[in-house]
Amino acid sequence: MADEPTGNLDSETSEKIYGLFRMLNKNGLSLIIVTHNMDLAGLANRVVRLRDGKIALN
């Protein structure tokens, strides 16, 4: 589980974190990432959005 894993990082370090997450997932690890970073969310196989504390259906 990662909460805003790239929140205060420079772009180069963020890319390294993205790569680590991709490698871990490719090797069978499931990840839960909480983020406002839509670039990071866009890399996910599945995105669940919350709105006002509830799962948003769209």
C-alpha cells in the first residue's frame, strides 16, 4: 500500500518509483496506491475513484 508515493518527489525519482511499482506488479504483487497524480493512476490496470468518501461509479 502506498499513500501519495510521489507527492514531493522530482520527476526523475518519480519515474524510478513508477518503474519499481511496474516491476513489482509484473512479478505478481498487488499494489494499492492512493494518489492525486493522474499520470501515476493512468499506469494502473484498475482505478477506483472516491468522491465524498464513496466509490464513484464513473
